Amino acid sequence: MQTFKTLIIIGSSTGGPQILRTIFHSMPKLRASIIIVQHIPASFTHSLCTHLQACTDMTVSVAKAGDTPQDSQILVAPTGAQCMINENKIIDLSVTTRVHAVCPAVDCTMLSIRENMYQQIVGIILTGMGHDGTKGIQHIHALKGITIAQDPQTAPIATMPQSAIDTGAVHNILKPEKIREKLLLFR
Amino acid sequence: MEDTIPAGYQVMIVDDDAHIRIAVMETLKDEHIPVIAAESGYECIHHLKAGFRGVILLDLMMPKLDGWDTITEIIKNDLFHDIIILMLTARLVPDQKMISVQEYVFDYLVKPFEQEHLAEKVRFALDFLEP
């Protein structure tokens, strides 16, 4: 597998698994590595991977410490650790403190990205309660990445995408089907 | 349709409003989804201690023990095993109490709900439980 050049980070919470299924429905292999940070009990992380794997040709697995994300790969952040990427593009799960009362929090993943690590960075905030992803999306925007929020009207809980939108740092506010179309541009 | 539901799993509607309990039970029975009812968070905990496994449709606003407090009790009593919680509520925007338990809330359904929409959400959640 080729080392990836595009990184897509998706933050999702309550109602997220069904939205993710819509986004990844029949998703072909993309020239990108995707990290999904879903707030979910630990016992369902593998179930989420199984469901996503049934949707897409990309390889789906739970992120492990020391993994180097690859093209056409989806890594799901495990519950109980903050999923960060160090400067060697290696997954770091050493921090286990809660942020926004959750672990993993997508803010931690997004804020761990440093400038010039990738050709393209995409940050996406889906349904959920609270403000996880708000600082992260501003950071991705500052790094000249692409920022997307789920249209709050299509979110079971709108506050997470709305909070990201309210920063003024979101380029695209899209329904899940349109987020899928946006990701297909990385084929 | 019943054979598509993982063995041993069922649905529990937890709501202090008898009309909602009856409406949900009829909707799910029409869909051949096995369902039981509880009229309070305490009764929900009782069913869990008795071995309930499956999807819990949990009302948010209930007297004494509300939906969020019920989730806290489930976690405190180490009963969060083989269950998925869907909140069933009249509130479009949940209150701040959700923040501390949000990772335990799989989905959030606003009342009044359409029969088809409820059944779809429940089936999707049941599908997440290991057979």
C-alpha cells in the first residue's frame, strides 16, 4: 500500500452510525486515509467497523498505537484513548483523559495535525451534542484544509455541527448524501 | 421478519406515558419485533438486572429518575452489556445533562415519530448487537 497524502478526519456522535452508513454506502477505494472518531461505547467499536466494512471497498479497522494510516484505509478511533497522529504519521493512543467528556474526542485528533504533513486535509463534523470538533475544525481551516459540517437540519442532534459552523471556519454545510459525493472526488 | 433479529434480543420501551408505551409496542409488534415495556427508569433497571438484552427506547423526561439519570444508574450498576440506548423525546435539543453520557446514546428520536422511521432506527440498532 502507498503512504497516504490526503487525510480525512470525521467526528461523529449520537446518531452517527446511521449517518456514516449513508456516507460510506458503496464507497469505492479512495486515494485518502480516513480516521473516524465516533463517540460510542467500547463494546460497539468492532461492530461499527463491521458495518462500515460491509458498505465500502476500503479497508476498515480499529486504529492501533503505532499504525501508519494508508491510502484506501479507514481507521476507527478506539474508545478509551485520544487518537492522535504524531509527526511521523503514526497513531498515538497514549493520552486517555476525556476532552468534552468524551474519549476519543475529534478535537484531539484534528489538533494533533501539524502543518505540511499532508497534501490535503479534510475535516468533517457530523451529528452530536456539544462542541467536540469546534476547535479542531478551526485548526484544519487554519492549515488551509477543507472543512465540512453536516447540515444541522439533517442531524439527529444539531449542536456539534452547528457549533463548528458558528466559528465561520466551515467551507461546506452538506447533507450526508452530498458529503458522500464530496468524498468521491478523492477517487 | 422476526428471524432477522439476533437471538435473545428484544426491545424495551421505557416511558411514563402509557399512550406512548402502547403506541411503540403496537408499532414494533406490527414489525414482528419482540418488545416489553417499563413505566419508569427503576423498572428499566429491574429488567436489566433480570437479564434483558437488546435495544432500549428511553424517554428523556420522566419523574424521579429521568432518562439521563437512568443511563447513569445503568453505568453505575455495570449493566451496560448487550444493550443499545435510543433516546425517545419531545425535545429537539437535548439539555446539557446529555454531555456526560452522550457516548452511551446511540441515537436520538424526537416524538411524535413515524412508525416506519421508528422501526428502521430500531432494526439498525438491533443489527449492531453481536449475535
